[in-house]
Amino acid sequence: MAHDPITNSILTLLRQRDPQIADLIAAEGKRQATTIELIASENHVSAAVMHAMGTCLTNKYAEGYPGARYYGGCVHHDAIETIARERACAMFNCKFANVQPHSGAQANQAAMMAMMEPGDTFASLVLKDGGHLSHGMKINFSGRFFKPVHYPLHYDKAHPEFERIDYDAMRKVCLEARPKMLLCGYSAYPRIIDFAKFRAIADECGALLMADVAHIAGLIVAGQHLSPFPHAHIVTTTTHKTLRGPRGGLILSNDEEIAKKIDKAVFPGAQGGPLMHIIAAKAVAFGECLRPEFKTYGEQVIRNAKALAAALASRHYRCTTGGTDNHLMLVDLRARDANLTGADAEKWLEGAGIVSNKNGIPDDPRPPRVTSGIRLGTPAVTTRNFREDHMATIAAWIDRVLAAGLAGETALASESERVRNEVAALCAQFPLPA
Ligand code: DSN
């Protein structure tokens, strides 16, 4: 049986009907239950969210929006989508929400298609500096159909804001390129985003401000990060990271004209039938986010991240920008040992039951499949009720495994086994949500 109780209950029936898939799901449930999840973009949903996804709502086509569908039989779907929208607006204190995007990338696609014509220019942070695939990579729709210009970080080691956004340089880039949209919000940036500063620059250069808060959305809702409202014209996010909902996207705004354009860009512009079972699960997760205990969760996510960054620093790892203000850190492994790579660290740590992802650091000389860094985040371990003292333990495990990996295969094999057992013993004390 999987150790994950929610998955266990679902599997009872599935095991009779399709044992092959049931066994694989059980194995994944066990993996999640017995390992430490440090991927900054992942989390563990509640039983209520998980159950809402596995319902009869998946059977229904509901193209359109509440009260204006292209199919009959949508009465309950209208009510569910309306609740999801209302809760989304309540979470972010804004007026309009589109809860239909299937993912964050599709939310970004719809937002860009709503406000720009093909060939238009937008400004963003490039992926290798912490941005996102859908913020202008050439191989993505955003780089193929629009023209990205990128603003920099401070790359000068002597600068007090080293590796943080260079707001003055960003202003210059925007004044020169006159982008139609200015994007902020990142996948691997450990510091506070000053949305008011972005808005001032957007206004100065005549751009709309779009904030992709996929990573920090839950921190915003918990009151632990500045809000993008009232500064951003459009806010996009995923719903499965710090928001702790089902995999999906969400677009928010305060302007009725913009909201109408976004609705059209999502459907019929980018998508067909909405995933109503996922929208129901979004509504359930948003309901959870609106409870007082979510504020406590957000506070603890940040406390844990700061504790993990400090514990790693004490072991001679360098977190970019010198630490973190949010849920994630980008660890430059070269400070610990010049031969350490992100690819090796990811693999070695996974062997010891600690799951992370290799990640380029700003100005990384190594290619994306190798990298000099790993990205670590605390949303999932905090859901599991790990606290600051556990972060110190995790940092010690990370160092033991990486030191053993550098020492060679034999040392790695025995240390990995020891750490894996210690990790599993700790995980057993902190079961996944039930
Ligand atoms: N792929 C996500 C992440 O890991 O940050 C961003 O969408």
C-alpha cells in the first residue's frame, strides 16, 4: 500500500479495475510519503482538494462562462465556477478572475494574446536569470509570436544589490524598447518584488504591467509578500504551488475591459472546454487559502526557507543574493566545492530521498542540463509541518550526501543509504495530508 492516505483510499477500487496503473500510483504515493520534497514549485494538496479532482465533473463540457455556455446541463458547473471566481477575487482583493486556464503557461499565453498583437514587444527577465519559459523563450509561443526584450539583474559582485533586479537598468530597457507589456514575477528569484516600482516604470514607458506571481501567490494571499494589486493591470498565477491547489492557472484583474479581453483570449482564444473537476478543486483550495490558518502556513514557509538558507550558508554553500525573502533559495554549489554541479547534486540527493532540481544561477557558465546550482523551496515540507530545526537537519543531510558524492561512488552509496533511512524515519513522523 502507498503510505499516502488519500491515494490509498482512491486505490482500493482502482486496484481491482486496473492493477497496473494502481501499482504505479501506489509507488508514487509511497515515494512522496517517504521523501523530502524541496522542489520550490511543488506542494501536497489536502484530501478535500484531491477528492474534488476525482469527481463526475470531469464528464461535462462547459465551454463558455457561467450563464453563457455552449452546452446544456451546466447549472451546477455555473455555480461551481462562480464560487471559484468569487473566492479567487476575495483572496487577491481584486474584481475579476478567470479560473479556466489549464496551466500557468496557458494563463500567460491568454494574457499576452489579450493585450498584444503578434510582433509586439514586451519586457521580462530572461529564464536563465530566474524568469520563465513563457516569458519570452525563443522556443515558446511568447518568444515566437512576440518580441521579448530582457532587463537585467545586478551582475557586479561588488554591488550591494548583487543578483537582484536592477530597477534602473530595467527602466532604461523599457524606455528604449517601449514595450506594450512589462512582465514581473519569476520562477527562481528569492527576493521581494517591488510591484509599485514596476508600475511606475510601466506608466513612464506606456506599458501594461503584468505580474506572474505563480511562485509567490500563496505568500501574497497569506499576507507575507507585497500584493501585485493595485499596481498590476493583469496578474497570472498557477494554482498548485504555494496556493496548494490542483494543477492549473488563474488570471486576475481590476479592469472590466481588460477582464473581457482576457475571458475571450482564454476561451475561445486559447482553450476549449474548461476542466470543471479542476475548477471545483481550485474553489476548494481557494476556500482553504481564505482560512486564518493559511496565514500561519505562509509565515512558516518563509521562516523555514530562511532557516534552510542560513543552515546551508553555515556549511559554506552560497545562496544567491545572500539568502531569501520568500519560499525559495538558489544555491550556488561552487562555493562549497568548485567541482559540484547542479546535475550531480540533484541526482545524488534524490538517491538519498531529498528531491530538488538543478537550476542555473545568474551568469552561470555551465549549460542548463548541468548548471552550478540547485533550487530549493519550503512550501511542501511546511505543509508537512516541518519546522526550523528540521531545516537544519535537512541542510546537514544535503551536505553529507554531496560531500560523499564528491568523495566517490562507494562513499556515496553508503552515505545515501544512511541518509535515505534517516529521511524516511523523519517523514514517518510527518505524514502527508489526510
Ligand atoms: N516549472 C515551474 C517551476 O518549477 O518553477 C514554473 O512554471
